[in-house]
Amino acid sequence: MKMLAKYLVRFLSLTVPLALGLMSIMAFAGMKSPPSAKEVSPKITPVRVITIAPTPIVPRVSGYGSVSPAREWRAVARIEGDIVWTSDKLANGLLADAGAELMRIDQSGIKLVLAQIDAQIGSIKVKDETVRASLAISEAEWDISRTDLVRQRELAERGTVTQTTLDKAVRQELSSRSNVNSLKNQLALNEAERNVLVTQRNIALRDLGFTSIKTPYAVRIGQVSAETGQFVSRGQVLVATEGLEAVEIAAQIPIGRMSRLMRGATQSLSAGPVGLEAKVLLRAPTRTVEWTARVARVGDQIDPRTQSINVVVVVDKPMEQAKAGKKPPLRRNMFVEVELRAPERTAIVIPRDAVHGGFVFVVNNDGKLEKRKVQIAYAIETVAIVAKGLSKGDRIVVTDMDIAVPGKKVKPLEDKALKTRLALVALGSDDAK
């Protein structure tokens, strides 16, 4: 019994303190208050914006076309004969000044015709002299026959001569008159024949001028179809050339894009030149070559496939503008870009990539995002021209945000560099490139 009581005392001395310790720990843990939560302020996202203001713009549109000479001249043989001489400049690609002689056709046949005509005219002159001499004699005989006829009639009235004698005098007067008329008619025929010969002589002289082929203006030689010693016939093309004073480009412009240029123009599109400025551009990987041009005319038909219209621009004196190694001359079949510009005006411009499905985001007066519908009139390169939806003072978001929630608080930061670049693009300034 004593042993059992001893073991029970030892067990209790160990378990009772342990149980009391655990109970105290649990009691203190239940009485401990939880830590207070820290207040977290919402995060404000910074966004780049530009403040809307009317901006000067130059409406423009581009098209493409091939270069062709404004004037072309083909030397056509107007007489037939052998080519007896050609110029050293008569070769493809060479230049010839205005009035330069390129080739000469044999003149010997025409000169023989002229000699023959001159001989015939001289023969008619001799005939005229002979006829005039005979006419003088015939007129004298006619005067005598008329005087004799008057006398015979007087004698016949007195019964002195017979009717036979009077009839003989009448026949003589008629014969003399007929001779005079025949000689005068001969002179008239000689004059008519002389006129024909003079006309033929003038034609021969004109043909003599056709033997020399000269340029009407400064040209570049193209295809040469005749050489020295070759016989050419009337109507044969001898050489093809193109003028140097100007070239033209028929650029195809979509008819829908022309409306932006016609707004405020002085003439209608169908009337021809519309007072637009034009530039011709030849773009290369390293640089762009530019020529000043003028609008000459507008085509009368619209391409049914592309709905484009031909606007013809002219570049004057392209050869004088050429600079070796810097600016090549505009040559036939060069494919170039034509840019047409309308007079400067003001409009509201924004970046094209700021428009998403016809909507833009603006920062309102409370500093929150607002989704707004806009109507775009047209676009020029990276700039969109706004017709409706924005006004002066609006702050449009230009930051490309993955998630834009209307009503979200943002921090607007003015992007002055982008605004400056948009203004340069809108004006078509080279500094924007």
C-alpha cells in the first residue's frame, strides 16, 4: 500500500505542473488581440497625354505614275530619195539643240524638176512674145477690115457695089476679128500655163526645204530608222525624239482621297488645274530626290477597277535641274511618286494609333479616364484629322495601355515631343522624318 501511494505521488508531481502550464499558455493565447491592419492607398497610373488645340495642316495625297516627255517629235520623210548625209549627233541618247540639222535627203531630183519648170516658163515667155507680135499685126488687119466694111456698106447703100462685094468685106472683117480673139486666147492660156508651172515650182522649192531634217526644239534622240545611203519613201519615220523642256507624270490618285484636297479649292476637279501644289519624289533606300512640279490637267475618266483618276503634273526643265551624283534627270518610264498639296488650313489632329475602333480615351477634369467616340475625317501618314468628338482643351491619352478602364484615376503627363512631331507631320515638314 505504501508503495502504491509512493508511485501515485510521483505521477501527480509530474503531470499536474505540466497540465497547469499548458492551461496557462492557452489562456494567455486567447486573451491576445490580433495586429491592426495597415491602410494601403490606391496606386495612380501615369499616362502620357496631349492637350487638343487647332493645328495648321497641309492636306496632301500621293499617287504613282511613270515619266513621259511632255512633247515628242518624229521626223517623217515628206519626199522620197536617198539619205546623203547624217549628223554626228544622230545617235540614240544624244542631245540636239533647236534647229540642228540631223540628216539630208538627196536634192538632185528636185533640182532637175526645178530646171525643167524654169525651162517651160522660159518657153512660155517666148511664146508670149511671138503671140503679141502676131496680135499686133492681126489687130492692124482688123482695123483695115473694119474700115473697108464701113466703106463697102456705104457704097452698097448707094448701089455702087454688089451684095457679093459687101459679103466679102464682112467675111474679111470676121476673119480678122477671129484671129485677134484667137491670139488673145492664146495669151490667156499661156498665162494659165505659167501659173500652173509657178505653182509646181513653188511645190518643188518647198520639197527642196524638206530635204533637210532639222529639230523644231531641243530634243533627245531616240530611235533612229535611217542611215546614210538608205532610200526613204514619203511618210517613212526617220527618227523619233523627245523634247527637253518638260516631262509629265500621269499619277493615279484614288478619287475618294481627292475630296480632302478639293475642300476650299478654287476650281472643280473636272475643270483641270485646281491650284494645287505638286512634288515629284524618287525614293531610294538612302535618300529621296525631289522635283517641284505643277498640276497641268486632270483626266476625264475614272479607272473602273481601281476607282482612281489621272492627275497629270509637269516638271519644267528637268535637264537643268540634274546634278551629277545627287539629282538624276527625269527620264522616260521612271516610276515616281507624286504628292499633291492643298492650301494650309487648321484642324484638330491626333495620333492615328490613339484611335481604337472609333473611340479614344481622354482624361477628364477629375483626372479619370473617359472613353469618347470620335469621327475621323481622313488620315495623313501617322496623323488622324478629327471631324467630331474632340474640342480644344481635351486631354487625349496617347499611352498604349493594355487595360484601360473608364473611370480609372490616372496621372496625366503632357507629351510635348509627340505634340511637336504631330504638328510637323501635319504640315508635311521634312523635319518630321
